[in-house]
Amino acid sequence: MTTLADPVPGGRPGDLERVAALTAGLTTRGVHGVVLAYVDTAGVGRVKTIPVARLEAAAAWGVGMSPVFDTFLADDSIVTTDVLGSPDGDLRLYPDLDRLVALAGQPGWAWAPVDRVTQEGEPHPGCSRTFLRRIVARAAGEHGLAFRAAFEVEWVFGLDDAPEGEFVPAVGGPAYGAVRQVGLSDCTADLYAALAAQGVDVDQIHPEYAAGQFEVSVGALDPVAAADRSVLVRQTIRAVARRHGLRVSFSPAVVAEGVGNGGHLHLSCWREGVNLHAGGDGRYGMTAEAESFAAGVLAHLPALTAVTAPSPASYLRLRPSQWAGVFAAWGRETREAALRMVTGTTGRRAQEANMEVKPVDLAANPYLALGCVIAAGLDGLTASRALPEEVTGDPARYGPDEAAALGVRRLPVSLAGAVEEFRTDRVLRAALGPVLADAVTAVRLGEAAAVAGLDDARVAAAYRWTY
């Protein structure tokens, strides 16, 4: 299945005329280079850059990149599958001109996400961005559904001159406190300005719970654009922080103990401009379809964690009673449940109602995470799954018998456990296709093996500055 958004060797109709105008505009703004960005299976952002003068050639014929990165681990070692991980072959990176933006946080640079295409001009089966676009097209074709999505972005600010490899918080003060906001007010003001200049609508930036931790919430977009935005926002945060003598980490667990960085996913289903999570006859205004979609996500959450929480460091964050959502349960505004139903404020529910998937962090490839969550929801919709009883409060208080009676299940406590769930989930593996599914399994097992025998502190340190 192809879509109109797929790259075409030689350029789609109108692309070359358009890129000429874009190049002229970038040159006028003093932009010299373009960052071509994608995210690998391990969740690491990878890039190539080109001079602005080469943008037309890149739009027409792509830029070369080895397919070996599909099986890179976070430490840059390489695992293999039966089709991936060898030194052979090449791909072409095609920039998405619709998402091209001059980087206010990096003067002289522009940025664009890429789709990966084989040398024969076919979509690469390991391209996560193409995978997400296919799932969205499938939902539209089979169910008449569209989606609005957004990732929360949490990170910590550290001092750039700290001892090598260590994390020293750049600011002190209480969680959510004014002391932190004032301490980094110049940096966060510049971040607001950079994101606005790049067309990112920001709902809020605030100090968070952990030491040196902040969060930005951004406006919702269609799924592919939402995943692109998550990558762009992190690029911008890194750049702005660097100009203030700071470094940032989006790792799920910057240190072994305490609250980590999440990347909670907000998602709502729409049909013909109507939000299916509001105005219905179901619980809290959900339609029957919204309930079934949510039930599908809930049912597949144990396997989903192999995609949404893909690092050994993820399982230092996924601990009970820390608002990480480690129990397969749902509730209205219940922050300890893995699936939180956000109804929105009276008068705004038709616009704001959505579901928040909490066991998601920023080690996840956002295209894989969002695509797999949608695939799980579509499975629930197709099967007309019933949403189980709501949970209130902290599910950690339940004993084993009570939890079983309520259908409350603890999500995997290790990456190896998540992989075992993923291996038996036919829906997710079929949605990904054999090449991507095998890459996910191989990379996750490789990450688990890379830290075997390390204590929690050393696991946290191993991934501290990777994401």
C-alpha cells in the first residue's frame, strides 16, 4: 500500500519547484545546513546533514544511509536479524518538505524528518515513519478514523561542566517550585521563543518532580506530525540548553532511584471532525468505539511496553506509586493507572477529551510507539472489546486475589519480560511486519544483554546521556 505522502525517486509532482522556493527562503534567513533526522529502533536520534544547496537533490533522489542502523543498540554496537545488521546495502533518506523548518535554537540550520526508501524506490520495511503512516491510512480506510496525538516531553537540566558522565542538577528547589522556574528563567524563555519561531504551539513548560527536571506539553497533531514534533522539540531543547552552558537528558532514569523522565502519549480518535471520546453514551462521555479502542490498548499493554519502554533504564522508572502507570488498568484522571482517561474541563470536552498512555518514555522511537498503540486500539475496535471496570486510587494497594478479580495486571518488570510478551503478540507483530518486528526483538534482547549483571546505578549511568 502506498500513500500520496510516500517519496518518489525523482520527486513527486511539484516537489522540485517547491524546493527551489524553500531553498531561496532558507538562504535568505542565513541557513547553511539541513539536518535530516530519523529515529532508530533503539530510540536514538540519528542524523545526516546536507548544505542547503543540496536540498533539491535530496528531495529528488535522497541521501545515502546504511540500513545497518535498524539494529544499532544505544551504545552503537550492532545486533543482527536474518535480514538486517550486515554491512551490505544502502538506503535513501528523503526529507519531508512539509515538515522542513528553520531551527531558531540552532541558527544557521534547518531540520526535516526523513522517510527511508530502498535503492529500488520502494519504502524500506524497517522505516518506522512509513510504518506509522501506513497504520494511520489503514485506520482511515477501514474505520473512517483520524487521530490527534501529542507526546509529553520530560527532561533534566544538568551542568555541562560536571565531571565526565555524571549528572549534577543545574537548578535546585522544590518540585514544581518557583525557585526552579526563576533559576532557569532565561533558558526556558529562550526555549519558548525558539519553539514559537518553529511553529510549535506550547501549552506549558513547568518544573517537574525530580531534581533539575522540567516538562513541556505541546499541541496535538495528526500522528506522524506528532511524532515528528516530539523529535523536533527534543532537538530544540538540547540546542537551547547548550547555548546556556547546560546539558539535558531525556533518559527514562537519569539516576537509579526516584522519579524518571516520561514521554506520556495523549491520543484521541476522531471521525468527520467529531471527537469519539466525548459526547457519547459510555463512561465519561466516551462512545462505544472509543471504549473498545481503549480496551484494545489496555489488552496489549504488556506487549506494548517492549516498544513504549524499550530501554533497560525504562524499568528503573516503571515502579509502583511513582505515577509511571505500571498496572494495566484505567481510570478517569488516575495517574497510577497505565491508561488515564482525560475528560477535559466542562465546556471544552469535545476538544480536549483523550486517553493518556503512561508507560511511555523518551527512549521509545515515537513512530513505533504511536503506531503500535494505534494498532492495539484498532484490534480492540474490530473485536468490539469491552472496557473493564474502572480503577481508582493506587492499584499497588490490591492484593493478588483482588487485583486478579478486577483484571488489574502488573506490567513487565524487566525488558526481557516485555520482549516475551511482545513475541507472543500476533497483532503487534503483524502490524509491524516481520522486518520491523524482528528488529524490535533483536535490539531489545541486545540491550538487555549489554547490561546483564550491572546494578541499577550502573544501568542508569550507561544510558544517562544517550537520549
